[in-house]
Amino acid sequence: MSDFRTLCVHAGELKDEQYGGATSPIYTSTSYPFTNVKIGQYPRYFNTPNQRGLSNKIASLEGAEAGMIFGSGMAAISTAMLSHLKAGDHVIFQNDLYGGTRNLIKHEFPKYGIEFSFTSGLNAEDFAAEIRKNTQGIYIETPSNPTLKIVDLKEISLIAKKAGIWSMIDNTFASPVNQNPIGFGIDIVIHSATKYLGGHSDICAGAVVGSQSSIDKVFSSAKNFGGSLSDYTVWLLERSIKTLFIRVQAQNNNAQQLAEYLHKQDWISQVYYPGLFNHPDHKIAKTQMKGFGGMLSFDLEPNIDCEKFLLGLNLIKPTMSLAGIESTALSPRLTSHALLSEEERQAQGITDQMVRFSCGIEAIDDIKFDILQSIKKQFHAN
Ligand SMILES: *Cc1c(COP(=O)(O)O)cnc(C)c1O
């Protein structure tokens, strides 16, 4: 069993020994016989049968030795980082980061005496330039949110290896269907499972995968931080991942078609999608991504009101989250990146007219129609 599609369905599944049913049974117990003196079986120790099964499933999808699942993407991110850092250490972050991650760094790290820098750009030299004596690691996110910039995985892993430090990636936007960073030498891969892994906008969870030794390190802090995921949700997430490949494949196709369509419209000034031949990082994306993902962004021409455009959509939901089987859209300036200053947004290339779009699995013609009818409403109103 090694084909990705088969792993999505079967990896990590638990056998129903009692009744022979087709799906993994759910074990909700918080109390197990005390057989191992070192570490008993307990949900907060991340080792219940369902937790282990799902961790193995996600690890196998990323080609990793081991994995852990968490109560949210941020629990996964904070635990992965803090388990690998202590007071006096320094970490390098790419400048465009998920808003929650940026808040974690800016608000929590100073309290613990952890130093950090954000890179000035996304080229390998920009990362190498930030290395200091006390630098412990590099943390990246590619494609980035919401401008879909690409960071070269191989170059980052080489820089990290040369400096003897770790590399971590938030692989949420790509999903394991489109990008497996471990094969490019990245040490630790993190997912907000709330997004593509869950895929139906009804689960909040996170995952961290890597070598056994790095996961052991994450675990040693995780049991103290306590960010474990309930077995009910574990079970639902395992069920969701069975369709991960076909969902993301459909989202890739829709996003590519939508990007090409929008690129030709005169009410759009720019489309950001790594699958477009004119995307500045298209070449790098092609070398490290199997598909270009279901996320894209676009800038509306200045004569179109961004907020009205979002409110004028009928089928597409103007909501915060992303990666569900239903298409959603938002304005980064008004929502996901509202906490950033004007300058910070500018530095990341986030414009006031930008719409971030998460492609669902609806018919592409229905998605295009909905966007167009909302645009037309504004011209009629004017
Ligand atoms: C949503 C998201 C997160 C945070 O995940 P939660 O499950 O909301 O905690 C982290 N990184 C990226 C790229 C995300 O989209």
C-alpha cells in the first residue's frame, strides 16, 4: 500500500475485530490498564487507539516517520515551535505568515525570551541573511496566505542543514495531495487540519509530522501543554481524509480554471495563482508541487467595491475559513489580515482590492456565474 489515493482511504485504519465492520471503531475511553510504567494510555498523552491511527495516517500521507494530532492548527504550531525553542534562541520566519502564527510570535515569544526575525523577502538569500549565532530554525509557509507566493523548499532545507538548524513548514495551503516537503529535506511539516484534511468546514484540528526523534521532542512538550484532540473528532477527521485526494483534485482543477478565466477579465487587475504561467514563482512551484492548490487571490479593479462584491455573491459564501468543499471568499484587509498595520499589509503585497478565494468542488460554471453576477450588480447600481 503506497499509492497516495489508497493511503487516504486505508492508512492508519483500525480493524473492527468485534463485528468486522468496514470502518474504524471509535474508542472513547479516557482510562486504560496501566501496563507501561513510563507512559500510560491517555488522551492527553496523544496515544489512544484512534489518535494513534490518525497520526499514522497523516504521517504516511506526508511520507513521514511519525506524527501527532492536535486540537487545532495553532495548538500544533505553538507546540511544535515551543518544543524546539528555549529562552535566548532565535528563529527565522518568512514575512508572509498566517495571521494567527504571526500573533503567536509577536505576542507570546517575547514573554519567553525567544528572539525572532521576519525575512525581507522570500528568496533563499533573504533567509540566509537572517542567520545568527543563536538561530535554531527556519519556519516557512508555502504557498503563502493570501498572496500565494512560493518559497523554494530545497533551498531552505539546504540552508538549514548547512547551518545545523531545523526547518519547519506550515503545509496547510498545499495539503499533502499537492506538496510533501519532507521529500525536499524539510524536517517538520504542520497542518491546520481544520482546512483541507477536514475539508467540510466542520472540524477544528491540527497535525505535526516528521522524524520519530523530532516527534518525540514535540511530544515531550505536548503532554504538558495539553492540546490533544477529542477521539470523536479524531474519528471524524479520519473519515474525512478518506476523500482527501478526490476533493483536493477537484479543487485544484476548479482553481486553475477560475484563475485562467479571471486573468482574462477586464474588471480584474491581478490574479495570484501559482498554476498561472505568469505567476513569478510558477517555475519553482512546478518543481515542488504536484498540483497548484485550491486557493487563489485576485485584485478587483479600483472602480469595484470589494465589500459590496463579497456581499453580492449568492452561492459563494463570504466567510473567514477556507478549504471546504464549498467555495468561500474574503477580503484579507477586512478580515484575515485586519490586525496587521497598513505598512505590514503593504510589505506582504496585500492590497485593499484583494479577494482571497477558496475553491470548492461545485461546478466551475456555477462559480464563475456567481462571481460575474455580483460584478454586474455593481455596474447596474452605478
Ligand atoms: C487556519 C490556518 C492555521 C491555524 O489553524 P487553526 O486550526 O485555525 O488553529 C494555520 N496556518 C494556516 C495556513 C491556516 O490556514
